[in-house]
Amino acid sequence: GKVYFDMTNTCDTTPLAGQTVRIDNTNPGVVTGADGAFSFVASLLATHSLAVTIPSGYTCSTGVGCNSCSKTGVVSPSANNYFYLTQNRDAWWQAEG
């Protein structure tokens, strides 16, 4: 799978390198390569969840069709296990008077 930087929250596939991806949120993680890629070998007898350590300033993408930041049912390395992260932008405004 790969970790992607979803710049426009539309499932953009810009690789995001150096992020830690973990299986079941507890097992030792795999740091993604320059192309955002990672690979796990999971037990065939159990259902697992994948999680990514989200860097500061980012959040899970909500783009239509994105797999967000988790993937269940991982039983072997798969090219379809992706994480889409987008920048966390806050809106600020000031009311006059």
C-alpha cells in the first residue's frame, strides 16, 4: 500500500514519505519509503486493521472514494491498502462590532 498526500481532498495520489504505518495500532510500524509505499505480512488466521501515525497539521482525507486512514481485513500485503491524508486547515473570521 501507500500513504498519499491528498492536497485537494479529492483522493490525490501524491506520495507522502516518512510516515509510520502500523498494523492493529500496536505492532511495530513500517516507515514509508520515498514513494509512500509500505508492505505488511499479516496472519492469515486473523482480521487486522491498519493505522497510520498522522503527522501534525494533517487529518484523514474525506474525499469521495478515499479509503481514509484505516483498512480492515488485511491478510497479506496488498496494493489496495492506501491512506489519504490532507492538510488540516482551520477557518477563522471576525465579526465587526
